[in-house]
Amino acid sequence: MKSITIFLPFILLNLNGFSQDICRLVVKVENIKEVKGSLKYAVYDHREKFLKVKDAFTFGNVEIVHNTMTFVVDSMKSGDYAVSIFHDENNNGELDTNFIGVPTEPYAFSNNAKGRFGPPRFEDCQFELEETTQIIIEL
């Protein structure tokens, strides 16, 4: 019985090593044409939730003060993610579109993925997050 109580703390300490790492995502957005408004972003961790902002892993906004902006998302687990952003030029909180639904404000996705006749698929935008990962998105 003593051998079990002696080794139990060591076993429990080793189990902690199996927990998922806490990671940091650094997103650099380049080619911002006008220094006004804000960047709205969403980070997705599942294909089924992609482009459903309320179901995103996290979302937020960053005031634009330069033509290149960087923001950080902390406390993420390692895994596969995708990012969508748009330049909310008039700060109305929405991606403005024309009368047929085509966006009139700049938008982009991780991997600089482009869609055909609509947004790209999650798989086209997907990247692997490990420790600190930086991605660059061209707006």
C-alpha cells in the first residue's frame, strides 16, 4: 500500500503533461487602404461554425491607427483554426454590401484564401496553431 501512495503524486504530476498547450495567435493585417474605422475579426475552431460569428471561438474589433495592424488572441488551445476579418470603414458594426449582397468593404481570410462565387471554405482558411503562431492576412 505504501508503494501506491508514494507513486501516486508522480503519476498525477505526469498526467498534467498531457493537457493541451495554451497558445497565442498573432494576426498581422497588411494593406489597409484607409486609416479609419476598425477591423472586425472572428476566429473559428470548427468547420460547422465557420462564418457564424456568434458561434466563433472568439471575435472582436481593433481600431485602425496604421496601414498595417497587429492583434493578439491569447489563451487558445493548440489545434486547427480559421480567421475572417473585414474593414468596417464606417464603424457601423456590419460588413456593408451592395444591392445584390456583394461586400463593399474590404474583407479577407487566413491563408489569404479566396472564394469562388462566395466566401472560401473553412479548409481553405485553416491553419495549425501551436505555441505562438503568427499569420499574415492581406486586406
